[in-house]
Amino acid sequence: MKLLKCFLFAKLVAVSFFSVAQTPVFVSGNDGYKSYRIPAIVRTPTGELLAFAEGRVGGSGDFGDIDIVMKRSQDGGKSWSKIHVVATYDDLQAGNPAPVMDLTDPAFPKGRLFLFFNTGNNHEGEVRKGKGLREVWYKTSTDGGITWGDPVNITTQVHRPKQPALNAAYNFPDDWRSYANTPGHGMQLTEGRHKGRIYIAANHSAGTPKSNFADYQAHGFYTDDHGKTFELSETIPVEGGNEATAAELSGGRLMFNARNQKGDVRARIVAVSSDGGAKWDTTYFDRNLPDPVCEGSILTISQDKRQNILAFCNAADTKMRDNLTLRISFDDGKTWKKSYLVDKSAAGERDFTAYSDIVKTGKKTIGVLYERDGYKAIVFKNVEWGR
């Protein structure tokens, strides 16, 4: 009887952690990594889902021996392949995977997959003090992530570091220090004057650290020639702008959505651009998108002649990383009429749902890849939506 009770209890724990509603993708302690963080996901033209994450060798810390790893699903997220290492930086940090498909390059009619990422040689706090460097890279794949080209360093084009002792080209008066591109998918504009533009949301700190993280601000970078050259956007004019994401609005406009690292306003920072994300027409806090100072993900899921339909996912709580919620906007992100609870703790467990990324998996389904139960795993769940 005791053995039966133990078995039933163990089964109950397993169901509560990995219920039928979600599928484990990266489980901390498995495949040679003590922890997995920072999910990102993209869908290939053949319908495969590619899930990326940081594989942290030594533990859950943001700095250390960290690789970018990937798994593949060919059945809409029901099952996942073995793990593959996509990017590494010796025994230092390779992180912030940002995948995006380029579907407009005539040289690659079947599409080319970009993976943007950052490397670092010190803890973020030390880099912020000027005692370290973050660099920006990308790799590409023309076979859906099976094989990858060599990494390309684009730091001088999209970053403004002042580290001439490490590299003579890194001598910008702007003195950007900490740096991170979006932790999640990138985007490509599908219409308008800048159709085909690949856009990556990002953030940086500038100069001497300020209290309440006021030295942080968000920005974006983009390419109009399929990765040959890159340009920087204007910096978002809000102190504390941090981890960011972006989506296409109707008419080829762009919406930028960022975390407020200062935490004085527990809501998302939003900026709108009419020129494809180069400059910003308006910036505001969207108080309909509460946030506990965490990452979020925004995605265009449908388009019509009037306004785009957007999805947004984050830990929709002002105090803790929990209450992961998917919201739908039918009017270019002006309002969020529909919301769907993705996952939530049973008794207020700490960091129960944290970072997430979203991908369109069907006409009325959105896949959510997210950190669950105190970073014990990154799991996948399909959510149905409608009007």
C-alpha cells in the first residue's frame, strides 16, 4: 500500500509539473546543462518548429559557460528532437538567441534562417561598469537549421562600445556597455516601403551606471540587404528600456515593445514607427500590459486591409513572474480584446512562469515556448484563439 501511495504521489507530481497541456522541451539537468533559460522559437517554411535556448553548463547564472542550443519539432510541438549546439564562445557566454526567417532574398527562394546572438566576457554588472565587452553576431542556415554557416561579427554596425584596448574599432564616444538583442524571435516586414527588412529589437546601457538602471535604453537594428549591412534605429526615449521585442503593424509600420528595467511603472514600454523602425513617432507605457520587470514577446499573426492582428505574451503580473497570459489585439495593438491564461502557479510559487516566446502554429493556434516552475524547464504549449 505504501509503495502504491508513493507511486501515485510521484505520478501526481509529474502531472502537475508536466501536465498534458504542455510538453517539456529543455529540462534543466539534462543533456549536459544544469540550467536552460531564454527561450526563442521560429517556424520554417516547411512547418517545422525550431526551439532555441541558452544551455547553461554550470548553473542558472546569466554569465558563465553558456551555449545556444536547439531542438526541432516536426509535429507541431508534440515531440522534439535531440539537442544540438548551434553557437558557443569557448567557455564563456553565447546567449540571447534571436531567430528570424528571411523569406524575400532571391538568392534563397526557399528561405534563409538567421540566428542573431550575443557573446560576453564578463558579468553584466561588470560590463556595465566598463569592465567587459558584449559583441553581436549572426549565423545563417539554408536547410532549416540542420547546418550553419560561420558566425559573422556585426558589433561595429549595431553596437557602440568604447573598448579600444580590445579592438581599435571599438572606440565610440557613445560608450555603450551592456548590450543584448531581443531574447526571442526577430521579425521581417512583409509590406510597405521597407518590405523585406529584417529587424531585431535590442537594448544597451550607456556610460557610467545610474541608479534604478536609468543608464539602460532600448533600440533596434535592421538590414535591408539580407545581412550584408546593418543600421541602428533611434534609441527609444525612455530611461530604463531593456529586453525588447517588435512586430509589424498595418501599412508596413512597426511596434516596439520593451521591459521597463526601472520598475517604477509596472507596464510595457511601447513605441510606434511609420518608417520601419528607424525612428519613433510616439512612445508610451501600455498599462493594459502589466509586467513584473520581465521579458515579453509580440508577434503579428494575421493581416487585413485595415489593421493587423497581434499576439502578446508575458508574465501578466506587477509583482512576480507568474500568470503567463497570451493577449490578442485586433487593431494594431491599440487595445487587447482577448486574453488566454497560458499557465499559473497553484499557490504563488516564485518565478513559476517567466520568459516566453511565441510562434504561429496554425490559423487559430499560437505556440508558446516558456520557462516554467522556477526555471526547472522550458516547455511548449499550443493555445487556440479566436474573435
